[in-house]
Amino acid sequence: LAQAILAQGFSPASSVRSPIGCHGRAPSFFSSVMAALMAARDIEVAAPEQLQEQPTLSDKSSEADGESQQLDVEAEAQLPPQRLILVVMVCMIQGYTLIGPLQHAFKVQMKIGDTGDVAHVFTQAAALVQWGKFAMTLGQNVLLACLCPMQRVFLAMVGMMLGCLIPPFFVYALGSTWLGWVFISFGLIGLSLGIFECTFLNVITPLGPLTKSYAIMGFPAAFAIINVLGMSIVSFGVPVHALFWYIVVCLPIGISLFATHFVPQLGGGGGKGHASATAQVNKQAVVWNSLKSCSVWLPQLVPFMLANIVGHFVMEGALPANFNTFNDRQAPLLSRDDGPLMTTSQFFVVFFVFVGLGDMLSRRVGYCFRLDTYTSNLVALAAGIAM
């Protein structure tokens, strides 16, 4: 109606300034409205064709932006995988393995038993890994708002290296049994993981989904290297503190590889190519802006949150339960009453072989299916929880 009125040249101000009878017949308000309604009927029929033939500048800009974004997504999907990203992720996530069998070795070296008040304090200190992850996954947007995502990745790597250095240097090398080292070590590891996990995957997004799939496989690969290969070596007489030192030495290697090989491609060193160009628009989202529109995305995200909670609850509960159950010198392979006995280290090697295979294969299998609809994602979540 407004377009029709403007097309008729009518405005309330002009009707006031132009009295009836001056230089011919001026339309009244009601006649102008009626004429506008008639014109609106014609515009309603012709508008779709006219708008398609003559799009506005804003429409052209929106269409161009949409096409550009679609081309970026398609180009990223075609990028070849950069498998060296797996090495960077393994070097970092190996520090996370301190919550596994190495946690018990750390505890023994601190001369702490499996029961008693001190043992309870040690357990609460080890739980700082999970508390740190939880706190910094969101807290980094406030506490580290002055740092860009790339800087946060390097900060997390340095923090992980410092946290992993404490057990082999202060406890094994210097012989200190101060309980504070446990809090500092696991606290640094947890905070660093909370910063690193989500931020690193965001930073490497311009390298394509295939590269990201190799980065995700770094989680089970790191646990397999330490808990399977490393503990196998320990079962043959190699001192366990050698694994602690191995983890510490790997971290600067991972940092150097990421800085020299990947940062230039991501726009941090004047790199060329699609990844460098895309990285310019790959910025950290403002959490507050997302929270204001939570009614749009939160309901759809609830199933993913519930699946994540169940998965982590089982994993974080099952691993300590196994360590506390099979804590003697020997453990049965098949059952408690009969079957062959083996050392506890060998038992956990077998245990983590199957854990690692299931974890690694499942992460790669997810990229073999076309999960491009909400329903297909829900089906995949349900299958994962059921298994």
C-alpha cells in the first residue's frame, strides 16, 4: 500500500498544502487512498516479476555474499588433508595422558597410598584437569579476551609443557614430595586443555575438514602411544619417568612444527592460498551476542550436549574405576576366578589397545558418512550412545 501511495505521488503533507479547486481538480484523501489500493492490486501481481528482473543493490550484495560463502565452503571441502597436523595434536594431547596410568606412577613417587586423607587430596588435585577444562572452555572468552585465537593456542601449548615438566623434574629428579606440585601440575594441564581443544580446531578450520579429521584422531593416537606402547616398554623394565620426559620433549617439537609449517598457511606468516585468505574471516565469536540469541540455537544443541555429557561421564568414570580396581602387582586377563595372570602394566596395555582402536576408528568413521542434516546427526548420536 505504501509503495502504491508513493507511486501515485500522494503524501499527507501535499494534501494539506494543496486545497481543492487550485489549478484544477486535486484528489481528496479518500480518492487518493482508493487509487492507491487499485494500484497496489496491480503491483501485487507484477511485483514478483519486476523484482526478479530488477534486484536491488542490497539483494545483489546478499546474493554475492551467499555465493562467496558457498564457494569458500566447497573449496575448503576439496582441500587435501595435511597429515602432519596429527603430530601436533599428539604432542599436545600426550600431556592429557597424565590422568591415566601415569597418574598412579606419579602418586607412588609422591609416596602416597591408595587410601587415607592424603590419597583423597591427591584425587581432588587430579580432578583439577577436568575442572580446568570446564572453566577455560568458556572462561577464555573473558579472561583471554585480549588474545586472538592463535595466541591462545600457543599459550595453551606452553602451559601444557610447564604442567608436564613438574612430575619428572621436581618429583622424580629432585625428589620433592610437596603435595602442591600435584595441584600446580594438573591445574596447568586442565587449564591448557580447556583453552586448546576448541580453539585449535577453530584455528585450523581453513585447512579443510580432512585436515581437521586427522587432528581429531590425535586424541586416541596420543593415548595409544603412552598407554599401549609406552606402558609396554615400562613392563619390560624401562623406568616410568622416561615416559614423563618423553612427553615434555615432544611438546616443543609440536610447537615448532605448528609455528613453522601451519601458521604461515593460516595467515600468521604471510602464507598464500585459500587457507590464508579464509583465515582472515575466521574470527572468534562474541559469546554475549550468541547468548542473546540462544533461543535459536540452544534447543537444537541440547541433544548434542546430552550425548557429550553421557560420553564423558562414562569415560571419566570408567578409567579411574579400572585403575582403582586393578591396582595390585598382578591382574587377571579374563576373569577373577580363573584365567592367566599378568602384571598390571601388561593388563592395561591390553585394555588400552581395545580402547584406542575403538576411539580412533570411531572418530574416522564419522567422516565417512554424509551427516548434512539435523536428523542424520541425531541418528549418529543415538548410535554412538547405544554402542
